[in-house]
Amino acid sequence: MVNTMSKAGVACVGVVALLLSSCKLVRNPPTAEAGTAASSSSPVTSIASLPKGQTVGLPKLKGDALLNLERIGETWSPTIKQPVAVAADRLEFYGWAVDEAAKTLAAGVDITIDGVPYSAGYGIFRGDVADYLKRPAYKDSGFLLTVPAGAVTRGRHQATVRVVSKDGKGYQEIAPVLFDVK
């Protein structure tokens, strides 16, 4: 029985370590090399079924955004696996973000696709983020944007995550992430 409990304890520690490893602080990941920008032959002009982004008309603020774009489609850690291959019917952006300067939740999160901002669902429970960063206020810092199947054409595109400041007067963003819709 002692051996069984020891194995269960090790498994539990492994699961906790895995959860915490997903709470990386992504601060300005490397940008794509020149010449690999989004395809100009099939830009996204608008996806009518998605809410318009909150950052339209807001200024970009100085400093780094405190966030983690954890998944695009089925690919985890997309900022280090570029370009990300995504199925046309499974385009989702998932992660967490906070207003680091205000030490609280942001006013919202936008995902830009080829420069067009869309408002992500924000306020998803992320107790792991609050625990990892030792800030209980960050417990509802998760975001998710699900793009309807076929709304983005096949080919190379780029996305950024914009974090709207708590006061709503501006935003911070990460460097673009390249993704290929298959």
C-alpha cells in the first residue's frame, strides 16, 4: 500500500508541474523573419459573426503585455512553434492575460487576425494562473476566441493578442504569431 500511495503522489506532483508549466510569462516572443508575413492573396477583411475588437481606435501602450497564448487550434505553445498548422474547422485561440501595471484583470482581450481585431471571450476561470503568479485577482484571466469554420481562408496568416488596460485607455500586445490554415 505504501508503494501505491507513493506512485499516486508522484503522479499528482507530475500533473501539478504540467499545469504550472503552462503558465509561462510570454514577453515579446521573437518576431517572424522578414518575408514570412501573412498572405496578401487572402487577407481577412472581416468575420461578421465575431464581435468587433475593443482595441479599434485605442493607442498601443508602452511596455510588455503579461499573457500567455497557450494554444492555437490543437497546437500548444504556438509562439515557439511557428508557423502553426491549423485545421480550417478548428481555429481557436486560448490563453490568459492580465493588466500587469494595474495588478488586476484587464478590461478585455482582442485577437487580431491579419490586423483585424476581434474581441475574445475573457473571464474564464484560471486558478492555476492566480496560484502561479500569487495574485488571487488573476483567477478569471482566461480568454478564448473560436473562429467559425471557413471564416479564415486557407494559407498563411498572422495573429496577435492585445490586452486592453483596465481603464480601457489603451492596449499592449505580443509579437505576431504565424499560422497556416490547412
